[in-house]
Amino acid sequence: MNPARRCSFLHRDLAAFCLSSLGPAAKKQPPPKKLSLPAPRYCHTGGEDGRRGKPQVKSRGSSPASASSIPVCPMGSSSSSRLFGTLAQTLNSAPLAQKDYCPDPEHQDSDQDPEGLEQTDPDQLLRECEEALQNRPARPHRDLVYPADPKHQHQYRNHEQQHTPSIRVMTWNILAQALGEGKDGFVRCPLEALNWAERKYLILEEILTYRPDILCLQEVDHYYDTFKPILASLGYHSTFLPKPWSPCLDVASNNGPDGCALFYRHARFSLLHTSHLRLSAMMLPTNQVAIVQTLRCRATGQRLCVAVTHLKARSGWERLRGAQGADLLQSLKAITSRAAGSDPVSRGAGGGNGTEGVPLIVCGDFNAEPSEDVYRRFISSPLGLDSAYKLLSADGQTEPAYTTWKIRPSGESCSTLDYIWYSHGAFTVDTLLDIPTEEQIGPDRLPSYHYPSDHLSLLCDFSFREPRDQPHRLM
């Protein structure tokens, strides 16, 4: 059974559940050194220029390219999908600032697939994506590169570590479908380029190209009918937390609220603990959320905490973002300390990270340039966090020039808003996915026919440091 068909069955069952639950009434830096990568890592099969054959870019007035040969799930038009999304929003919008879930290992994180679905061949699914996108230009070709500063490269992996693959982490604001079509106003992006029937394949193609072990997504409004079932069929377990008052619900044809989603490869990690957070500012709950999960690496037994968040957008809200960041850091300190308290091995492994907690990776769209207070809070936090993408720069201290580039009625915006923070005393950054050039992005900026979001995905390969690799702390 193909992924789309499985998605349709799940969609039908979830809609029935919602109706029954609601009752009868509701029926210019020097370029980093490039890596030589195996061919399967990249999906561009049309030649050295990285294009799918000879794509025909459609004009604003032309009809969307047909993808009828590839079965697709009905998305963005189903009232039952919106009904389920609204129910999920209600269930996740309790007045508590934090909800913790300690799964029963025999049921919540068993060796069975979470939905009982057949497993899908990722290469076959990638080929389906490419076939569905054959009339679009290819996504910008991006290389995995070593950190520009050699001192940040991991050179001390022992024999055992050399046989333990690094941990690949991807974060991406994928652009909520309702916002892209109904609110964001990308004046240089034709509406047909945002057509969900094709745009979903561009998103999946990016994920399948790099196949992260941990995937942190923001602005997800097709979790239940797309990302959860499809990624579950690829071996991912996941959790989703919508915004309490999602702006997607203001759009007539919405698919439910948007929020954050965290996926991890079940063959690589077991889940120990989940925290769903509603971020606060000045003791008041806000509309922004975060997910924190404590995972155990099956190969080494080492623990790590992974968090995903999406802070308040727009200029003029800098103080609120700073307060949200402070609240998140406080929660992360408590969660990682509590997790380490029951695991002295992990506490020792993370001992150089500036805290006695479990090592930490924090991903998300912070909606904040490096000059903002929330950035300074993270970089100076006692949790010992550093920003991975600074390592693309020659000095290892400068963020990329942009992670989002868009044109709205108010003008053109080119900003660095997205980050992957990590415990620098516990992890080394082995490789990073580079940032596309202005030429690759194109004059109409993002999103576009060849890239599905106004934000770029960020991706890092991390390795646990050896104890001798960890920086010494003054006593």
C-alpha cells in the first residue's frame, strides 16, 4: 500500500474519531571545504546542473502541473481534517504551562510501528516525489560541509565511535499552508507555486534527501493527514503541539491549527520523556509553544534532550521574545537536570556543557536576529549552548547572512531567524548543510516553484564528545 493510500485510511479513521468525540451535533565569507557525498544523499538526477530534466516554470496565469499519476491525500479542503485539528487544539490548550508525558515503554515506545503501518522504502518514496515534481525546477543544490574552523572539527573519535554514526538533526519552518495561501502575502510567489498537492512533495523531497535522525518542524498544519502517517511509515515516532490560538484558523480553507512537531527515528532512539510547554512572558501564558523530548541512543545508551520551538513573530515584539526565551531556558534547565538525576552515565557524558544536565539540542524559528536579547540569552546561558551555524563562517563566530528571504507587500526581508543550539561541551559539529546563494534562491526569493517555504532548512551532524575532548572547567 502506497503512503498516500495509507494516509487516506488514517485520515478517514481520525475524522470518525473526531465526530464521535464531539457528539451528534458535530458530524561574503571564504567557502567551507566541501564533502564528497554518496549519490543517494541527493535527489537531483537530471544532470550536473542539478535539474530534473528540463523543467518548465509556469507563469502566474498557467494551470498547475498535473500530478495525477501519483495518488495524493485530500488536503486543505476536508472539513473533517479541520475538525480534528480543532479538537487537537482544544486538547493541547489546557491552562497548565507545561504538560509532561512519561511513556510506558511497553506501549508508548514499543518496537511496533506507532500506527501499525507497513514500512515504506524511502528511496521509492523519494522517486515518487521526483515524479510528482517533474514539471518544477529542482530545489537549490546544497552540500554538506565541514565547519570552516578546523578546531571545531571532531578529530578524536575512538574506534567505537567511528562505528557509531553521527546524529543528524534537521530544523525547518515549512510554512503553514493556510498562512502561505491566505495571510502571508508573498507578492512575487504565484499562488499555484503554493498548491499543496505539489508543495507537500517538495517538503518531503527535502526531508527524504537528507534523512535526519531527528526532525524539528515549525508551522505544521498538516501533521495528522500528511507528516505523521508518512513519516511513521518511514520509521519515525513523533509528537505535535499546536499553538493555542493559531492564525491558521482565521483562514477560511484552513486545515486546523499550526504548531511544532518533533520526529525521531525509532530505530536509533528510544523515548524516555516528553514535555509540552506553553511559553510564558512576565508570568502570563503566550501563544507560542515548545516540545522537549529526552531520548536514549540505542547504540550507545547515551541520553540527550531535543527541543523545538517557534517564538513570536514581527518587529516590535523583541521584549516578548526575550521573555519567552528566558522561560524556555528555565524549563530546559529543569528538564535536563531532572533527566540527568536518574542517569549518572549521561550526566558524566555531558559534564562539560556548563551544567550537570543531559546534553541538549534546541531547534527552531526564533524570529530574532543575532542582535536581539533572546539570542544573547541563549548564547550566554549557563546551559552552555552555542549556535551550530556560526561554524560556517571563517571565524566560527558569525551567523549566516540569512535563513529566510521573502518579499511581502511591506517590502523585501532577508534575515537570520532560525537556529540549531547545542551543548558545545557535550557535542561536536561534524558537518552542516550549507546555505544557498542569492543566485540559487532567485530574484523572486522564497517561497517559489523550486523551494516550498520562506525559510531554509538547517541541518547538522553531531557527535558526542569523548571525555578527553571536553573543555576543562575551572574549579
